[in-house]
Amino acid sequence: MLLLTALLLLQVPTPALKPEAAPPARIELTTPFPAHLGSAGPREVREAVFGIKSLHDRPFRFRVLDLSLGVSLDPAQLAAPLQPGEVRLVRLQVATEGMEGLVKGAVRLGTDDPAQPNYILRYDVEVRPEVSVDGLRKSFGEVARHERPEARYRFTREGGEPLKLVRASAVPAYLDTELLHEGASAELRVRLRPERLEPGMAAGLEVLKVATNGPRQPLFTLYLDWRLATAVMPSPSRLVFGDRKTTRLELELTARDGKPFRIHRATIEGKGFRLLDAPGPEALRHRLRIQRTGTTAEAMLILQCSSMDEPLRVPLRFLDPEARPAKVTLPPAPLDEHPHH
């Protein structure tokens, strides 16, 4: 009977323990939390202010346990205990030197209340880069042959030190560049020279690299796009035969203004290619077939159109996949004038 009673007692479920209630808050923040400090320069000092109201029934003390990088706090603000119902403003300074982008930080305060041993005051600030440019990508849009458009990239350096720029990439012959310096600012000017463009170049995306003396922004990659505006637009802008099986390609010509035009003359300068279609009457669209007749690497299709003062040049290319690159012959190694025995 005793054994049976013991077994029954073991089967009785034990009541679950109630979780301990969290202790009531002892302080209340009277200012927005976290503190948003907005945008700051790379060597700027911003102030964050936290209003702390005591909800305690007795005085208690704060002390600084930990600070984020760049934060300073005068401990005299926490020297006197916080009285019941008292509201105190705690001010801290955030130095942004050596930082960049969105920076989040905090101050951890300890108390003499064992139930709530510490509080964390949080803030964030957006630190601007020391060197900045007014835009990484610019566009010339459509450019006529007679135009000389110019793009300007404006650089500035915060902190009071002079700015120095240096070109860090090659520049094609059809671009003119100029660097102008004025204290903490500098400007890169880029001009397009359409008359220097090679035939068949109808558009481009230029990549320009600029080095600076800013330690955290030593290199900028800039982009500049353009499109050549001609009265007659060839599609494609060049004909490329990429294999030996392809012997015919078609070129389509349309007028930019959408009006009909005439091809007065069409000739091929060079050998290895033949024009299969003679120029027809005036039309909104013209199609010309080009035949490759040999293995000549390149030639030029020259079109004289009624809507253009200058001839339109369309490159013809044959990229022979079986062609082997020429061997590079290295000069013989110099003889040792004093051989070792």
C-alpha cells in the first residue's frame, strides 16, 4: 500500500513555476531615443543630449561603464545622485574623426541598483566623407559633330586642408582633360572632341580614375557617357564578320528626324568586301547587304547621303578566328663576360 501511494504521488504533475516579474523601470528618457545627430563632417564634434528622469523612490547614482569610440562625457554630470522625480540632462560629445558613413554608438551607465545594474544610451550620426564629388556619373547626351561639350566634376575636401587631384587612368585621344585646384576644392573638366572619333564610334561610356590626397578616399572612378548625333544613323555602327562561315551582313540606315532621304553614293574603300545592293530611291529606311569576299581584315564603307554634308563612314571588319597572333621574338640573352669555372 505504501509503494502504491508513492507511485501515485510521482504521477501527480508538479505546478509550473511562474516567471519572475521584471522589476519596474527606475528611469525614463525624456528626449527622443536613440539620439539622431544628423549629418556631420569628417572632423566635426557633435553633442548628444539625453534627458533622464528618476522613477525611483530613493536617490541612486550613475557611473560610466563604457563609451563608444570618439565619445567623451564629463563625469561631473553624474557626480551627484539622482533624486526621486529629478530630471537631469546628460550631455556627451561625439568626435567623428576617422569615421565615415552611418556610425552608431552608445554610452553604458552603471547604477547602484542591483535590480537594474546598467542603462545604455544610444545615438547615430551620418559622417560625410572627407573628399566628395558632386556626381560620379555625368552625360553629354547627344552630341553633334561640330559641338565640343564639357563636363565638370567638382571635388571638395572638408577639414581645411588643401585638395590635390591627379589623373590615374589613360585618357583617349578624343577627350581633353584639365585639372583646376583652388584650396580645399578642385575641378576636373572633360571635353569631347567628336572630330577625333574613329569611324564607327557612335556612342561611348568613358571611365576616368582620379587619385586624391584624401587618406580615406584615395581614388574615385568617374563615368561619362555620350552619343553621336548624325543625321543618318547606321545600325549596327560597324559590321563585324566573326567567323569564316558568315559571308553576308546587312546594314540598316534611318534618318534621325524620321524624314525620307537618299543615298547618292556608296563605295567601299579597301579590298575583301563587296556591296551587293545599289542605292535606291528616296526612302525612310535603307538596307544594304555587304559580302565578304576574302580574308582582308578591314575596309571602310563610305556613304554620301542627301541629309548629310559629310560622308558617313561604316567600318567593315573580319575577325578571323583561325588567325594566329604573330610570334614575339625575344632578343638573345647577353653573354656572361666573366664565366665562372
